[in-house]
Amino acid sequence: MVNWMAEKLLGWIARSLLLLASLLAFALCFLVVADVIGRAGFNNPVQGTPEIVSSSIVVICYLMATYAILSGGMMEVTLVTDILPPVPRALLGAVTFLLGALLFGLIGWGSVERFVTDWTSGAYEGEGALRVPTWPVRLSVLVGSVLATLAYILLAIRAVRAAVRGEPFSSSITH
């Protein structure tokens, strides 16, 4: 019951962050078009566009990561797993999910100090007319990594349960 509630909550958070990331990507389209028109038509580009775009791409990726994991959208090589019976396939899936959790856990752990430093020091990117604070990017990496770690742990639990029951395993939660 608790695992089901955690899956539902994490799925809802993942879909909400996906929507936020999509809106950010949509807004970036307008910024880039305005920058190109300003640069080509008026020799006056939008100030800070490179900084905003480069920061936003990182934010978008980490906001979408949890949804990609929960929907089964991460890249998967099935050359070996396709020939395995359900139980070993599920157990191998659990191992790979735990490795994914380890990777994102280490990224999250490594980003805490950078986030705190950027938050307290007011660090920024860019010079001149527009300075873009770096803490929102660091925060998205931290939050996205923690949520991705939780998603992989939930998938590992589901894979182990499927192996114990001898059932086929599906890595998609959000669909």
C-alpha cells in the first residue's frame, strides 16, 4: 500500500515537473526567435540569451528525468534481456535500477555543496546587462537527482516483487 502511494505521488510529481519543463522549453523558443530577429533584423540581440538558454537546458533535462525513468523512456539495450525468462530478467532489471539510483544519488549528493555555495554567495553567470543566478540550476540538479534516485528505487522494488512472484516486469509506472 505504501509503495503504491509512493508510486502515485512520485508519478504526479514527475508529470508536474514534465509540464513545467515543457513550458520552459516553449518559452525558450520565443526567446531564441526574438534573439535571432533582434540580431538579424535590428543588430540588437536579446541580452543574456546564451546564458539563459544554457542554464535552462540543464534545468529542463533534470526536470524531465524522473518522468523519463518512470515512463520507461530511458535508453535500454535489450539484446540480453529479451532472451531471459521473466525472473532473471526482473532481477537484472532490479540491478540496473539500483545502479541508476546509485548514479543519480551520487549526482545529488555531489550537488548539495555547490547549491549551498551558490545560494549563499549569490553566484551568477554572465557579465554586463544580464546576470543569471546559478542557484536555480543547482537546485534543479539536486531535486531532479533525488527524485530520479527515488524513481529508480521504486522500480527496483517493483522488479524484485515481480521476480519473487515469477511475473513479467514492466518498467513503466506513469502510463
